[in-house]
Amino acid sequence: METDFGFLVGIALFFAVVLIIKIISDNRIRNKLIDKGMVNENLKYLYPRQSIMHPLSAIKWAFALVGIGLPLLLKQIFPENIDTYGIIGLMFIFAGAGFFLYYFMAKKHLGNE
């Protein structure tokens, strides 16, 4: 059974266009505020230039991606035992388990600081 994921291209394109429009809009608003001299300390909180990445963020996404990749690996190892819908379900379950594992790890780590 072959699955057609062509609809994902349309969804990705839609979100890319929305993101580009948002970035352009935010930039225009920021420039208008600067031109009118309405820049103050609160403006830097509205438009952060750079997000600071917490070290635990990488672990969170590592757990989630391993949780998504593990069912795909299981499908390659046992192709006759697991159907496509089972793989999708396992991907959500394992990714959710990865986020739960991250939550408890982050709670323990941040509680000790």
C-alpha cells in the first residue's frame, strides 16, 4: 500500500507564506515605530532579536525525534506485522513519551539549580 503525501507540500507552502508575511509585517511595524521615535524599553520585549536556546531544548527535540524515528525503524525490521496506521499511532505515542521524559528531566534539572 503506497501512501501519497502530496498534500503535505501544500500545507508546508501555506505555512511558509504565512511566516514570510508575518516577518515582513513585524519588520514594517518595527521600522514605523523607530521612525516615529516611539522606541522605548518595552519595544525590545515585543520584538526579540535573538532567542536564547536553553541546553535542555536540544534534549527535548532529541527525545521527540527518537520517538518518531523508533516506530519507523520498527516498521523496517518487522514490515509484515505493523500497518501504516499503527506506525503513525506509535510515532505519536513515542514522541509523547519523549516529551514526558523531557518534562521530568527538566523538572529535576531546574529544581536543583
